[in-house]
Amino acid sequence: MVLKGLGILINVNQCTNALFFLFQYWETFSP
């Protein structure tokens, strides 16, 4: 149960990191 919750937490964290990276990329290269 705890491991499953931890896996979901890591998944959400990776998604957040990816979105943050994409947002920074867009901010950098948008005119």
C-alpha cells in the first residue's frame, strides 16, 4: 500500500518536473 502510494507520488513528481521543464522551455523560446 505504501509502496504503491510512493510510486504514484514519484509519477506525479515526474509529471510536474516535465511540465515545469516544458514551461521554462516555452518561456525561453517564445517571442
